Amino acid sequence: MTIVVKHTATSVVTIERFIIEEERNHPEATGELSGILYDLALAAKMIANKVRSAGLADILGATENENVHGEVQQRLDVLANEIIIKAMDHGGRLCAMASEEEPGIIQIPDEFKCGKYCLMFDPLDGSSNIDVNVPVGTIFSVVRKITRGRHGELEDMLQPGRRQVAAGYVIYGSSTMMVYTTGQGVHGFTLDPSIGEFLLSHPNLRIPENGRYLSVNDSYEQLWDDSVKSIMRKYKGLDGDRRALSTRYVGSLVADFHRNLLGGGIFAYPSNKKTPKGKLRLLYEANPLSFIVEQAGGAASNGHQRILDVEPSELHQRTPLYIGSRSEVEIAQRAIAGQPELAVV
Ligand code: AHM
Ligand code: MG
């Protein structure tokens, strides 16, 4: 279902107004989910501000800490993580959070009310690109609490992606954009820095049916198994039965995904001999982007199964990922699992 918001191409619609109009389509809504989205938009503006001034403010580069994945944390990663936690912990709408940068669940402090939603996020995706001024992003996923106690528990976080009630990302690029879905289509907002507001710029985004771009890190080719190598040959038109996709790889998932969402194509991060479970995280990266891509008419698979149907077993679970235009994802699924059918939303 796509949301009907009455505005013309020249209407100026702030993200706040859009969220309110979207909420009106749900008479049963309490406003809590809307509140989470406002607070995330605020956190995004604060992070955008830090990203923009990073080169001048001595906040580039690595800290001495490693995160739970054994990766060196970048200073901006740490800042973005703190900004989101501080923007979200006191609103009374969340019962717990989980971040790619934190080993365990982040509980809501006792002095604040707990709400009925859980937030999972990657505060600054693509952070290895920060020092070279390449776009980075924030990715988020919201699910409803299913356990009975006051605080959120691991069980609340480990729900399959199809149960997400909202998901989105922010791309800190030549402009800052926030793109989100609550299951009523995908909508994009561009930050107007002169007034500090996200304005509706891309209503009802649809991914083109046919791919234009292939985003994959080819340097892993020697580590791929034969089925992955055959998929890549097909995408590159080397089998002679289709035209070649154009290769584009930023190495910043949000930037690669955003380009392919607008232009059509596929982002692939297959498993390889060194990372047999894939690299990307199911809860913080694959699930939210898969909810968005399906809402935009595309698809996402781990090669065997629709991403949104995967039952998570760990907070920091990794997954292979093929995401983008439906026909391209089906090629991967057919080659790996031997069957093209992807469950449809
Ligand atoms: P991060 O969340 O630690 O930044 O890692 C995820 C990033 C993605 O943004 C990107 O698609 C991928 O890692 C790039 O990995 P590689 O350098 O192996 O191609
Ligand atoms: Mg990431």
C-alpha cells in the first residue's frame, strides 16, 4: 500500500508534517512511532552537522578502541552512536536499543519511561570511508516489543525482518537525505541546511524493475565459490545472454544502496572463503534496507531465502546480501539456491 499525501510537486512538506499525515491514515496509532521518527530525524541533523565539520574539528580518524566486531572504531562512529542514544533514550517510546557499535542491548535508564518499541541501528555505516570524504550513513530498524517485562530483551530484537514497523537510512552525501518506510511506501526527505528541516523530495520511491548498476567488491573474486562467480559473469554480460550492468562500488553500503534504489541494479556482498557468513549485519543493515527495497518494489535475499524471513539467532549476526531490483536478485537466488521464487510482500 502506498500512502496518499495530498501535495503538489511544488508543495513544501516537512518531515514532521508528513509523519503526522501518515499517522492520520492509522486511527489506532498512538503517535509513539511518529515520535521515534522525529527523534531520529533530529539525531540525523546532529550527526550531519558533525560529519560536515569533521575535517576541521579534529574528529576524523581512529580511536584506540575496537568495537564488538574487532574493527577499530572511528571517532565519528563513537560520536554518532552517542548522539543517537542520547536523542532516543528519554522519549518514553523505546524499551531498548541495540547498536552495531555496542556489544549488548542498550537499556533505557531507570529514570525514563519505557515504551513499546525497540530500535536497532548502525550509527555510521561505511565509516572506513570517513577520512576520504566519501558518503557515510545511518541505518535504523524499529520493531514492536513482544516480551512482557518493562525493559526490552534479546528476544524482542531477534524478530525476523518482516516484523519491522519502520526502517530507514540517512545518507550524509553532497546533501543529507533521510529515507524511510513504515510499510506505506518509501519516502525520501532532503535536508535544507538553511532552515534545518528535512523536506519531502522523493515521495513514493520505486526501484526501477531492470538493473542499471552492479555494486560488488570484486577483489574477493578468488574467494567466491563457483555459483557466485557465475552470477557475476551474468551481471557483467560475459555469458552473452544479456547486457552488462555498469559497475559502481563506493564501499559505503548506504551510498551504494541509495544509488541503486534510484537508478536500479543490485548490491551484492556474497559470502566468501574468508567470511563464510557474509560481512553485513542482519539486524542493523540487511533487515532495514530489505524492508525499504521491498516497499519500493525490489527484493533482497541471502542467496537462499528472502532476508525478511530469516530468523535471527544473534544480535550481531552477519549475512550474505543480494539486494536491489527484483529481476537481478532473482538471478542470484536462482544460481545459489536453484530456485528464483522470492516471497512477495
Ligand atoms: P561498517 O558498518 O563497519 O562501516 O561496515 C560495513 C561496510 C559497508 O558500508 C560496505 O558495503 C562494506 O562494509 C564494504 O566492505 P568491503 O570493504 O569488504 O567491500
Ligand atoms: Mg555498517
